[in-house]
Amino acid sequence: MVEMPPALVIIAQVFIGLFSGVLGLILATPIMVIILVVVKMVYIHDILGDESLKV
């Protein structure tokens, strides 16, 4: 499970849904989860060296 703010889910669904239609609306949340995990793993853990955040 990934903790993601509800506002981020709604914003992702609106923007990705606008650009990609119904398929984008369905896949908006999984796409945002992938982006969130990659940012946490690559940027926060590797570049900043912060190990306190869980993925």
C-alpha cells in the first residue's frame, strides 16, 4: 500500500483524464503511484540520502 493524498488522486484523474480520455481516467491513479514511488526511491532515498521515509 502507498500513502497518497486524496487531492493528488483527484488532480491526477482530472489532468490525465483530459489528455487521455476514459483510459487515462482509469489509469490515472496507478500512474501517479508509480511516479510517486519512483520519486521517493530515486530522488529522496538516493540523492538526498533520507532513509526515514518508507516506500
